[in-house]
Amino acid sequence: MKRHADLLITALAPAIWGSTYVVTTLMLPADYPLTMAMLRALPAGLLLLLLVRQLPRGRWWARIFLLGALNFSLFWAMLFVAAYRLPGGVAATLGAIQPLFVILLARLALGSPIRPLALLGSMAGMLGVALLVLTPQATLDPLGVAAGLAGAASMALGTVLSRRWQPPTTALTFTAWQLVAGGLLLLPAALLLEPEPPSMDALNVAGIAYLGLIGAALTYIIWFRGVARLEPAAVSSLGFLSPLSAVVLGWLLLEQSLSPAQLLGMAIVVGSVWLSQLPQPSPAAALPAARP
């Protein structure tokens, strides 16, 4: 029962992340990906830091900046590059390979066993996401494909290392440290690579506030809590709920239609998440009992 509660709570994070696409489309200025990513991370991180009033110590400074780069700076930068150079369906499908990366990296870094059900669930989830978001007109750009794979690998490694390096503090403080680190790393890139953003109206400010406080601070507190309590493969498979949530919100708020293939993709995504959570029987339990 406790594990089920942890799964349901952790699943809230990717479900909320699915709203990022709608909020970005309706509320944010276009063509400022690094600036918007920095504004999403840094103010929310500083606000949380004021609440916790605690800084890393010793080797945790290096770890926090590495995790901030993997989970926020590099991941969000590559995500935006892929989104700009690829159709949304292709970018989302490339991002869906993250659970496979997590399974492999967890085996290498944590010694976690590769569970066949989790592996099957990850591959089924990729198929479901492809049915949800891919279109026949989708085209491939080599740089965009590389960015999509790099972003998935970055978040996967950040998830595994967040599990391996259990912080000597709460999930709230852990999230605050990483948001500040990720935002500080994005700041020079935004200033050097993008023009000065236009003046923000009330709608833009509300969109940034939502993405920072809800889409970053709250959701990553939930996410890192789940990473600390659940196995990495189980947590990463919940990420399939993000494109599912995005499609549902697009249908509800943007009046986008749903095709039969998308409805099938929804069912496959839900099934893949369920399959990835099933316990794998131990080899001893799988063998019939020997007769005396």
C-alpha cells in the first residue's frame, strides 16, 4: 500500500509536466527557449532556498551543480533544441527512450537488475508515445535527433545519480539546490546566445510563475521524493504520462482532435506504466519446489 501511494504521488509530477506545452503555447513569448528555461528554474530555486535557508556542504557543492546541469540545464536546453528542429511528435518519441537509458544506467551505477517486465514496459511506452504524437509528415533532422537523445540521456543519468547520492536533507532542500544550480548554469547561455526578451505582460508573468512554482518547484520536489523511495526504472516509466497529459490537455483546451491511433496510444501508454510497476518474481520463486 505504501509503494502504491508513492507511485500515485510521484505520477503527479509528469502529469503536471504535460501542461508545459499548453502553457508555453498560450502564455509565453516565442523564440526564447534558454531565457524561459532560466526564468523557470532560477527564481523558483531562489524562493525555495529562502524558505529552507540551507546550503550544500563539502562535496555536495560539486554534486549539486552536476545534478543541476543534468536534470535542468542540459536537459532543458537539449529539449528546446529538439523541439525547435524536429516536429513535436519526433521530439517526444525521442524523449520517451529515457526509461531505457535509466534501466541501463541503473544497472551500471547501482547494480540494479534488468527486469524483463520493466524492459517490455519501456518499449511498449515508446510505441504508445509514437502513436500519440507522431504524424506521417514527421521529418528527421540529425542535430535535432542528437539533441533529443542527449536530453533523454541527461535526465536519465540525473535520475540515477539522484538515487545513488541520497542527500543529507529533505526533498524540498534538494530541489532548491538543483534549481538554483541549473538556473545559474543557464543564465550565461541565455545572455550570450539569445537577444534581450521583450517586455513581459501579465499573461507572460503568470505563465512563467506557473512553470516555475508548479511545473518546476512543486513537481521536482515530488519527483525527487519518488526517486528516493522507488526503484529508478519504476520512476522513469511514469514519465510516459507527460505526453499523455499533454495530448489530453491539448484536446480539452486547444480543441485538438484525437485520432483512433492516438486513442490506441493512450491505452498502450497506460498499460506500459502498469506493466513497468509489476514486481518481478525472483529466480528462486519462479522454479518449482523440489520434491523431497
